[in-house]
Amino acid sequence: MSRNLLLGLVALAALHPSPGSAAGDGQVVAPGVAEAQAFIDEAEAQLAQARELWNRTLWVKQNFITFDTDLLAANATENYNNLIVGLLGRAKAYDGMDLPGELARKLELLKRQIDVPPPDDPAKSAELARLTTELDSMYGQGEYCQDGKCRDLEELSELMRSSRNEAALLDAWTGWHSIAPPMKDKYVRMVTIANEGARDLGFADVGSFWQSRYDMPPADFVAETDRLWNEVKPLYQALHCHVRAKLGEAYGTDVVPPAGPIPAHLLGNMWAQEWGNIYDLVAPEDADQGYDLTEILEARKFDAEGIVRTAEGFFTSLGFSPLPETFWQRSLLTKPEDREVVCHASAWDLDDQEDLRIKMCVRINEEDFRTAHHELGHNFYFRAYKDQPLLFRDGANDGFHEAIGDTIALSITPEYLVRIGLLDQAPDASRDTGLLLRQALDGVAFLPFGLLVDRWRWQVFSGEAGPTEYNATWWQLREDYQGIKAPVARPPDAFDPGAKYHIPGNVPYMRYFLARILQYQFHQAACAQAGFEGPLHRCSIYDDKEVGQGLQAMLAMGASRPWPEVLQAFTGTDRLDATALLAYFAPLKTWLDEQNRDRQCGW
Ligand SMILES: [Zn+2]
């Protein structure tokens, strides 16, 4: 009884906070602060419980896709979303209050717990959960059927990767994009409801809600991404110019005009987002990189576990503790034959403590060798910050989380492969152009795509692009940023953004752009700490315990401090900076400029 009365009084006080209500002398805590603290303590306890249940439900669904697990997952997501939205509603009572730093930050971080916020209306909240689950499943079940034969994304991607037959590529590209039009009405409705949810939380729309999660005003964040893009644009344009010329040689300049955008179906990837698969078409004369990691892995009879154990070995060489035994017992590493699973690789932390896992259908090749390092980067990050309070158990921002494993993957140099006995001798510097070009075709080619996906979504959520303009806006952005065009005129009902998982899946995308910049910043800083003096692409931090200690310290901070401080702790600078990426690829840029000397670049 008296407890209720007290809370009632405290709640009243919270509406009239005094300017100096922060706990100053450690004796008297102003009522507003005490109530905010009690609220956050309760929120963290509720979230801890709800998150574990939600994680375990999603794990089961993704490992056993059935009608029932889909239903259970939608239900669990609705419950979890409602919990967070309820907490966010209550948190509004503390807006503008002068709170101690840690408390203020936790209130801010509550907003990072949800991507698609439901409105304060049970019917709409349920409709939103249904729509997001349906969109996700429609994508997952997408197939291109023709003459009674159906192909899924894995088959079509394999064709995009390996075929050099223009007609077959075009067929696979248009076929996959035909899965998206049925999603459009649901997507439009989802946008409307989620925007209502964002407005209930005090944001103009979902786009500005997403932009608000980077410890700076949303407009400043948008400007930062523009600044970074302008820094890397000359390198991208040089790569684009060379690739376009080589594709023109391969397919003819009537298919690939020498001065215009490149048709989207010729770059070895369904979304033309990474181009490493067409290395053979654009490689220099002495293309041989000196070794082929896929062949080595096959010859050494690596299996899925062997690949993941090798990736773990990199982290333990830096001083991280080995993964718990349960990781090996509970992870999914090979595609099961007797049931449907979500093969898209992901890293998990089911109880926010030691129950770490990955779910990945590992294939024995170089790409998956690198992906294993990427996923374990998430796992070691999870564990590094597990002793933080719940709301601080997160990456400094979402780009950091994506960047850690990729930073380690940059250390998979020939010299590293020699050290772990996979290679007898590292190729000399004459092989560097091939090595760097192969890497740029993925890492540099990705940058404008990483930027434009959310540029599109920001316009969609703000209403700047209405439903009838969705597709035209998508292609305008792809042309402006990537210099890529649709290979054929698009039908009126086309919804081409829906053919990329993160749109129907509602996964924010800017994190991948940030990560591709950050990983080079981390790599450069780590190599400097290691005292490495050669070219950055030959630096590996393998077995460097001191660098590992600094890395671990950064990861252990979790989201407890604004990301610029976390960045500063490891790199000595508090700004995102593309110069590390440019330094890494500088020798390649020189080579590309020579190749492009007599070509007209740009589109
Ligand atoms: Zn990731």
C-alpha cells in the first residue's frame, strides 16, 4: 500500500522535475531521478527475461521452419515489440529531465531495442507483426518457376556467380525480381503503420527514428554519411570505369555502353552489390594471386567445424578465451538434409551471457572462411560486454558490431596463412594488384550500395517517395550512386527493392556502409599498434596479445559510452574516417588510374 502511494508521489514529482535534480552529494536523490532509476531497473529486468525467450523462439524457428514455428515466432515478436513500445511510452515521462549520465544514456538506448515500432493500438500492433512476419516469409519462400521447374535464391545466385551467358543471367535476374510485386501492398501498409508507431514515440517517421541512433542529431548523421561517400567516391569511380570497360570487352559495347551505367545483371551478384565473382573478367594480365584459398581448404580436407575452429584460433591468438563447449554442441554449422532451416549466416547470444552460437550452412571455400571470422566477431563482441548492464550490452553503434569480424578477416593475409601452415610461402609483391583488386571488387564496390538502401528507405518512410514512385526512386538512386541500371525496362508493378532481403526483412542497412569504412580504420590502428610498417594489406595482427588487449577493452565498453569515445579509445580519433580505406587501396588506385588513362569515366 505505502509503496503504491510513494510511487504515485514520485510519479507526480517526475512531471515537475527541478533543474538540479541530479544526485549531487550522494545523500539525497531527487525524486524524479529515483523514479527514473527504478523504471530503468525494472525495464532491464523485464527485457532480460523477454529477450531470452524471444531469442530461443527465433532460434527454433530458424532451425526448424514449419507452419507452427512461424506462428510462434510472429507471436513472440509481437509480444516483445509490445513490451518495448510500452517501456518507450513510459520513458517519455523523463524526456528533458536532468539525469545522471548513465541513466540518461540507458533511456536513450531503449530506442535501439526495436526497428519497426508498432503504434499504441493493439489491433494495429498485431497487424504490423503479421505484416512483418509475412513479408519475411514471402522473401524466404521466393522462387522463380518456369516450365514446371522452380529455382530458389541459392540456385539463382550460383548462376549469377558463375555464368557468363548474358541471356541466362538476364533470365535469372528478371526471374528473381518477379518474386517482389506481391509484397508491395503489404509493404506500403507496413510503412503506414510503422510510421504511426514512430510518431507515437515522438519521431517524424521511421527513417528519422533510425537516423537518431548514432549519438548525434539525425541531420548531422546523414551529413556524415555523405562526407564519407564523397571521400571514397573517386576510388569507386575508378573501379567502376575499369570494370565497365572489361565487361564491354566480354559482352560487347551494345550490352555495356562505354559511357553509361552498367546493366545490373553482369556483376556476378543478384544486386550488383559485390563484384568479386567476376574477378576473372576484369583481372590484370598477371592475375594469379599466387594461391587459391578454396583449393587449399579442399586439399587439406577442411570440414565446417575445421573452418570455424580456425577462425576461433585467430581470436584466441589475440588473448580472447576460447568459445564455450556449448557453442560447439548447439551451433548449426552444416545444412541439415531432413528439414528446412534459414541458411543466411548469423551469430547468436541466446542468454546474453555464455550461450553463444552461430547458424551457418558452411561451404568449404574462401568466402565462407572469411564469413566464419565475420560471425565470430559478433560472438566475441557479445561476450566481451556481457558484464555490462543489459541496455549497454550492444555494439557502440550497429556499424561497430558488423565491423569487428571483418577487421579480423583483413588479417587473413598470405603471411598469416603461412604462419598457420596453410601456405608454404607468401607470394611476393608482384601479386599485390591481383590481391587488392579481388578485395576491392567486394569491399569498394559495396560502398554505394551500402549507402543507397537506406537512402531509399528514408525517402519512402518520409513520404518523399510515394508508393507509385517506389521503383523509379530505387533505380534513380542506383544510377546516381552505383552507376548501375536495370537491364530491361521495368514493368509497372515492379517492386525491385523487395527482391533484396533487408527490405522485406526490415533490417536497417546503414550499419554495413559504416562497417566497411570502420573495419579499415580499426585495421590501420591495430597495425600501427603492432608496429607494422609495410603496406596495410600485408599486415596481420595474428597472435599480437597487446593489440588484442586493446581490442578487447574497446569491445568490453559495449554501448556504455557514445561511439565516438569508443572509437577514440582504440584508434585515437573520434571521427569516422575513410582515409584508412584509401590508404589500404592506394596501390590499386594508382594501377586503376593507369588502366583508365584513355577511357571516359563516370556515367
Ligand atoms: Zn554480421
